Amino acid sequence: MHRVKKVEVPNVPLSMFADSTSFKIYLSDVGIFRKMAKISSNFMFDRDTDYDIFRWAIAVNYVLNELIASTNDTPYYWKSENKAEVDFLVQMYDTAVPIEVKAGDNRSKSLAEFRKRYHPKTAVTISAKNDRNGGPIRLPLYAVWKICDRIRDRLQTEK
């Protein structure tokens, strides 16, 4: 299991602004997670909307595990006044990078709110689709393992 702590202010180093009393717990294996939920393995391909929340939960757990493998660190999450919440906040290359996970095609209002408030150097949206129309870096789920490279490239381009 992984414990992801909340950060209210996305300043570096993130560990200094983490709230140890507010956290989320994630499983380290999405297969075990699916099995514990007693959901069949083909749920990802089922168009039944009843599975939408579970598809998102599996996607978030998958992304968390890939982030930990890529960065050798557990990310944080950001939440503000119960109005907006960003799934993950990682510290890379001396900057706080917000990462939002989407199971569907919809845009992230929480990530937009975060960007409006804090103006991060870059942001990432991970979804089932790879959509490249400006704004945050957009990665498909299968390419999460390349996240560090994409963030580094974006930050070097913006210098």
C-alpha cells in the first residue's frame, strides 16, 4: 500500500508542506485491487457507465505505481477548500508538477483551477487518449513511464 499525503500549498520542497494527518491510501497492485472489488477482468472494455468510477480508480492506482517507479518517490495530492483536487503533485527538476488522471475524455476543472492559482511551469493530464491541443502535457495511460522525460523536455523548452 502507498500513503499519499495532502499538500495545500505547492511549494518546493513539497515534503515541507505535506499534511501528515490528511492522506489517501492506494494499493500497489491493480490486479489485486480489481480482484478485491470482485470485478471481472474485462470491465475496462465494458461500456457500462456503472464501471466509470472503478475505471478511474484503477487508472489512478496504475498511474501512482508508475510515478513511484519513475521517480523513486511517493507523490502528494493537492486539495483546496473542498472545491478542487488534483490527483498527484510531484517534485521534479526543482518544481512542483500537478498531475491529473482522467479515465474518460473530459477536461479537468481541478487542474485548471490549480493552474489558475499557482501558474506551475508545467502540468500533466493522463488519460485513455493522447490529445495534444495546448495546455498541459497530455499522456495516454500506456506512456506514463515516459512522464519524467516529457516533463524534463517541457521545462527545458520553456527556459
